[in-house]
Amino acid sequence: MPTACAGLTENVLNNCEKPITGGANDRIWLVNKADIASTTPDPNNPYLVTAITLNSGAFLYRYEGQNNSVDLRAALVRQRYTTVYDHEVIFKVFDNTPEIKKQLGYLGQGVVVAIVESNFKGSDDDSAFELYGLDAGLILNANESNKSDADTQGAWNLTISTSEQAKEPGPPKTISYGSYTATRAALTALELP
């Protein structure tokens, strides 16, 4: 039997010792949503994942940008009967080979989850990595290359986000294996060699 939704349970205070820091690392990992075998949620916090397991032969795929080329957004969407969230990851691909175009074509056909590293590591250096689209998945909603764009020199500008039909139940989840170092090592071990 389901339990009632929780109300507020704790104070939310400013962190004066480690204030929040904006922005994200220029590296993200994408994984096919279907390739996630399981995640281990923290028993005390549904927004904390303590482990991720991929199906045999599956990997995290690294996408690298440069000069603050990754933007992240999560926003509340209040609907008639429910409250959900939009997740959005905007990033650039600074290459244009046939192999890159092939992967962008695959991305346009799939449903993925994005793992991103925020610049803010948290009070205990355990809050840097977030999962966007873990429950509903993300789809490619924009992919554009403007060869006349002096700032990007024709890089691909991509936006992956929740669809209109499948929103996320809450903000992005944090993934932490207990510390920044342990989490980074665990995720790197899942990356395509």
C-alpha cells in the first residue's frame, strides 16, 4: 500500500562555508536509458542514488565540450492533476566527422539519461554529479549547426530534454558513492574504453 506524500521535514539554510557555485563541467556522460540495469536509491532520500549498474556490454558515452559549453536546467511544471519537472541539458559538439554525425543520428532516435558534473561539489564533496532524465528519459529536441556562427565555428548545438508526454517526477537526482573521488572513479569505470 502506498504511503502518503511527505510534507516538509527539515530547515533549508544558506551554506556560508561552501556557497553554491554555478555552472557545469564541460564533460557529460550519456547512456541509453534501456542500458541502465538498476540504480540503488538511498533509503532516507529518494533524490540520492548511491550506485548505478549497467546491462552487460553497456557503457556511459562521454561527450566533451569546452569553455563552459554545457548548460543545465530543471524546472517545475505544475499540471492540472500533478506536479512534475522538465529536465534539460544543452551542450555542444565541436567536431563534424561522419562518425560524429552517425552518433548524433542515433541520439535523435533514442532515449537517454545524462550524468553531469556541476561545479558545486556540496558541503561534503558528495553533490557534484547529477542524473538528468533518470525516470522518464531525455530525447533530442534540438540539433543545429550554423557554419557562420563565429563563436562556435559551426559546432553542433544540442538540447536533450524531457518530452511533453513524459516528465520527471522531481528535480535531478544526485549520484554519490560517498565522495567526489569515489563517484568520479565509479562513473569513469563505466565509460566506454
